[in-house]
Amino acid sequence: MAAHTFYSSAPLTGRLRVPGDKSISHRALMFAGLAIGESRISGLLEGEDVLATAAAMRQLGAQIERLDDGTWLVNGAGLGSLVEPRTALDMGNSGTSTRLMMGLLASHAITATFVGDASLSGRPMNRVIEPLSQMGASFEASSGGTLPCMVRGAFPAVPITYRLPVASAQVKSAVLLAGLNTPGITTVIEPVATRDHTERMLTGFGAKLEIGEDSGERVISIHGEADLTAMDVTVPGDPSSAAFFLVAASIVPGSDLVIENVGLNPTRAGIVTVLKQMGADIEELNAREVGGEPVADLRVRHAPLTGIEVDPAIVPSMVDEFPVLFVAAAFAEGTTVCTGLEELRVKESDRISVMAAALTAAGARVEEQEDGLTIHGTGGEPLRGTSNARVKTHLDHRIAMSMAVAGLASKDGVEIDDTAPIATSFPTFMPMLKDAAK
């Protein structure tokens, strides 16, 4: 275990560029691996989760290599031409890779076994197993619908119309990916819009999608037996990674920081909206579009924050950013109320109870509810920090980084039991933080 204490920080200044977006990196490798021809991917996030996707796509027949300049070249196996993996597909800690890959294989005549680490092996897969089973795939999962899980794809699979019972971009994407190699039209109905990277990127690779609305619900249809054609992808910076620096610069006095090339897809950028509602000083510079995704440079300066009631409707667009939002709330004037967060209990850890315990250990006043947290802020005063308590991260990268940010505005520092999990999504986090606070 790599314990580390994060102490009160100098102002965060200068310019930095966070790693590529994790969601888009996974999809770029997968879709390029299904396409005919050679795709070039630049800005790919090289964290453990994404590398697990690259390894799995290689096992399925795609040729993937990293050039010395950080560009990745992918020669796709071709949709419908995937090969059966000779060994289990090890997904590490990555729920996204697992659920999307299950969808991908569900409509191919392939049998594959998915395995993962202890954290991933506790996460629910039934949410994808159910619709993919309706399409004809069969699954042998561990008790509770967890990994290890064996998938037998159906060929031909059966197109379905599926209404998402829980807002999940991963479930939506799994069904759409299964639909790629299924004759006919596969449709997903979303009562609440979730991140739409799959739809944007599949369209770029040449799939035919129709996106409409019916009675306020989003309806996405994909035409099966698609031919995907190689394309070049530039991955924008990950808003989930930028969020840690947005909050850090907001709470550390004197900070004035520019975070370059941040993806601001409206289905993902809820954290920027909510921080601005709390009074954060965030300015969007050089707004542009890259590969169908909106991007800007974000200038963030220290500002006093005020507690708010967070609208539950914004939850899907920032579900991964709540741990660090809780940290911002701990420094705000007044009380912040977050509800509608049941989904956080089945992430890498139970992020509601783990963050409640972590913030309490760091000296914040927090009340835990079934579906969220109420946080009473310090009004900008530093947190007491932990002279003797150690924050337990439960192997969750976002808990580790969020509490690192809390330590930057603490009296006695915040000790974190293990920083190793940070490598799953943001391997350069620690040096980048050090650099910004010089």
C-alpha cells in the first residue's frame, strides 16, 4: 500500500493538460478495432483501465501498437470477423470495458470469459446481461451476476427495443454495440439522457444511427450489419480528471489555473455547471469542436463557494464527479444537499458512505442519507485535517484523488491509506499536482 499525506498547498497556477477522456479512449480502441483499415488515435488515456481494453481487443484479433510519440495505430479485425480469445479477457478494474465488450461479443459466434480484480468482481453485470440475453446471447455469471462471467454470443442475434431501467451509458452502449452485428434495427429508449460518446463516435466510424425523442424520452436506433471504416480520433481531456483541478484551484487561495483541452460534452460536464452555481470562477476559453466533441480551455480562479441544493436531474452528467464535489461543498459557505445518488453505492466503492467517512475523518461535518449526502461547509476555512486518522480509499481512485484535493486546504494535512489506485484513471495526477503548486 502506498500511503501518502497531502498538505496545505501553495496557489495552483500556470497551465496544465489532463489526460485523455477515459470513456472516449475505451470507445476509440474498441470501434477502431472493429473497423476495416488503420485508425490513428492521439491523446489516448494510458491508464490501466484503457490498457485492459487494448489488451482485450488484441485478443479478439485487432492489431494495436503504440508509437513513440504517443499515437496509437489500430488495424481493425472487421465487424463480424473477431476471433475467439484463447484465454480469459482480464478487465482489471474497468467496468466500462467489461460492459461494452460484453455487448460487442453478444452478437458474434464467440465464447469468452471475463475476469477482473476484486473491486470489479463485486460490481453488478446483470444490467447488461438482461438485455443481451434478450438478443440471444447466453451468460454464466458468478452468484449475484458478477465476474467471472462466461459469454456465448448469438449469431445471428435478435434485434430488440430496450428501455433502460437505470440511467447507464454503459448499458445503452452495450446494447448498441450488440446491435452493430445484428440484422435489422436495434433500439434503446433512455428515460434520462446519459453520456452520448458511443453515438457520436459510432457515427464517425460510419454506423447508421437515428436519434429522436418520444414523449420526452431519447430514442436511439442503430442499423445492424454495419460496415465500420477506420478514422483518426483525437481524444479530448477528461472532464472527470479536470474536476479535481477545478475544485483544487477553487478552494486554494490565490490560485489561477488554466486546464487545456477539456471535453465539455453536455452529457458529461455537469460538474462545471454545479461549481458555477456554487460561485466558482470558471471561464471557458477557445471553445471548439474536436471529432464531434465540444472542447475548451478552462481558466479557474480561487473564489468563495456557497452551498446549494444540487438538482438530481444533473446527476447522470457528473455521476463520477460527486466525490470531488463533496470536497468543494466541505469548503463552501452554508449547506450543500446532494440527492438522487443511489448509483454511487455500486461504483468502485460505495462512494456515499466511503466519502462520508473520509470527509468526517478530515474534519468535515457530513450527514449520510440513503441516496446522498448533506455537507455543512467551513465557509472557506481550512479543514482540520487528520492528525491521527487515516482516510480509507477502499481501492477507489476517485476517493483517493478527491481526498488529496481536500488535503490541499487543510490545517494538518490529509493522510490517504493508498494512492496506488489512482493509476487506473490518472497515472500523472501526483506529479501534475506538485507542478501546479510550485
